Amino acid sequence: MGKIIKISALSLVGLLALLVIALDIWGFATLGSITLESNPAIDEDANKVVMVFGATGSVGDGLLKAAVEDPNVDKVYVITRRTSPRIEAGVASGKVVLRMHKDFTDYASVSDILGHTNTVMWSLGTTSIGVDDATYTLVNVDFPVAFVTAWLAARRDAPMSFHYVAGMGTDANGDQQWAREKGRTENEVAYLAQDSGLRTFSYRSAFVRPTSEQAGTLHYFLEALLRPGSLVISAKALGEAMLEISARTTSLKNGTLIDNADSIAYAKAYQERIDKR
């Protein structure tokens, strides 16, 4: 009996190893569709005022960290139902302004700050596991679409950029409801932004490793396994990629989809640019 269990366990480990290898090969071969400009035009004012949604989640925490640490960002608005240690630290530093918000289909209470916001990082969402279709649509489609509608009513002049964390597998024509709904969000916000100064971007990221303050041994282990296929990015690096794309105001068109390898490349470009300051 013990021998059978041991063989079964080894077989399972072997299958998982083969799966990881196959994923890495697929990622290496298929991801990274955008060629970065070697000497892009940079607008230093493109990220002066940043707004973060979902900042208490593991991805949003990294986006907030990136925005707070960016020397070109003057102010960060956090729109949230609850707070976190990073939010509180940012408020204490004077760089973060916390706005408690309840109804994410109505933005009248924050209309006073929408007019001077340049960059919005959106990681607010819910998993499809254990959530009915109507609730999933409300959170992942209705919330961001309502926000972009309200933002464009308050401001239409560039630089403006909306960064939506969709996740790998998002597909407006996909077989799964969650993939179709997030794909619908990509299309709807891009459509709303047409003929305005707003550019919208969707990040079809794979595994987003939490910030160093939140990550554990398992997170770093998974990061090591998935790095060869460009299937992992840290939450902070994802935020840095967003900031870099915002600053390159003439590089990417509205509605551009950003895969994980693209995000990694933009995060690297961001670090190189900041290091030269």
C-alpha cells in the first residue's frame, strides 16, 4: 500500500512538472507581441495624479506601492470601501488621499477629483468561483464602465489612461462567462474612450506575485517556476508597467491589450528610465 502511494505521489509530481514545463514553453513561444520603442517620447506630467481602485487586494497593493514610490507622481487617490497598512502609511506621508466609497456604480461623491486625475489603475474585481453571474457582471463590468463614463463626463483632455487588470484567458468570444465578461469590459471602456484624450489598456496577466510585504515562500517558489515562460510578474512591477505606458503618451493606441511578457518589458523600461534620473 505504501509503495502504491509513493508511486502515485511521484507520478503526480511528475505530471505537475511536465505541466509547468509545457506552460513555460508556451509562454516563451507566444507571449510578447509589442515591440517597445528604443527612444520613446516621455510626458513627465502623464502620471501627476493617479487613482487606484482595489488597493486592498494583493494586486492593488502592488499598484499602489508603485504609484507612491514613483517620483513623478504628485498625488495618489485611493477609492475604497476599507483601508490597509499601505494606504494608511501613504496618507501619513501626505502623498495618498483616501476616499471611502460604497457604491461603485455612482461616482458623484468623487466628482470633485475626477477632473484632474491623469492615470487610473483598476484592479477591483471578484473571482468567478462561488459568485453568481449577475454579481460577477456587476463587479467586473458595470463598476469599471460606470467609472469611465463618469470620468469622461468630468474630463476628456489628455494625458489620461485607464489600466484594467483583466487576467490571462480573457476573451470576449470565449467559452467561459468570466472570460467573456472581462472581454466585454475591455471593449466597452475602449469604445467609451473613442474621440477623447483617454487611452484604455487591459492587462492579461498570468500569475501576479504579491508585494514583498505580503508574499510568502510559496509565492516565490511559483515565481521561480513560471519565470522562464514570462508567466509571472510582481504586483509592483505591473504597476510600474502601467506608469511607463501612461508616460509614453504616443506609443500605444486606445484599447491595446498587454500580455504578461509585454508588462515585464514595460516594467523593465520603467526601471531603466527612473534609474537614469
